[in-house]
Amino acid sequence: MDILLLIDQYHKSLDEFSRGNSQPIKMLYSHGEDAFLANPFGFTAIGWSQVSDALDFASSKFKDGEVKNFQLIAKYLGAELAIIFEIEKWKAKVGGREEVSSFDIRVTTTFRKEGNDWKVVHRHADPIASFNADGPLRGDL
């Protein structure tokens, strides 16, 4: 599959994820022991088993959501590795809340060629999408 088609499929899988469905993104992820996921729920998962569990856990925290807007900041495409840095615009019910919240997530995703397919090997997502003079001491996290 072409990397640009995979990135489109990846975006669609995130939309599904916002409604509690982790399966589409899990199908795009590398099952290697070097795959990893760092997400806003606070822990870093390393290796397919941990990544799979972390994706299930995180998706269970979202309901009635949508992710339709991806602001591309940077893209690096190579023969075996591709990296995108984006701001994802989310709307979802989070953590059992009844109201839909809008939020932005700053995300770096790395894709790796595995055989004839591209797979997600790394995703680092955090809610820091705006400037704060306190940097790592910000109180809004």
C-alpha cells in the first residue's frame, strides 16, 4: 500500500477510535517488539502486547466522538520510514463524561515499511497544542 493511502486510512481509524473502536488502528500497527505508543493517558507502551492493551484501554475512554481535522505541520517520507507531525482536532465524550468536549492533540507518528506494507511503529500524542510560559510545569495538564 502507498504511504499516502495508509496515512488516509490511519486518519479514518482515529475517527473510529474516538467512538471507542480500537480495531481499525490496531490493524495498521506493527506487531513488533519495538513498536510503541505514548498517549495522554500517561504511560508508554512498548512492544505489540503492551501497545495493543494500551490502545484498547485508551479507546474505552472515548465515546460519541469524531476526528475529522488534521493540521499537518511536517511530513518526512523516505523509502523505508515516514514521519508525520500533526495537530489532531478531536470531539468526544471522554472518561465517562456525558458532554462532548473539543480538544486538540499534538501527535508525531512514525510509519515503517514491513515487507510490502507500511505499519505504524510509533505514536506519541499529547494535549500540549498551545504555548504556555510554564512549559513542563503548566497546570492545564
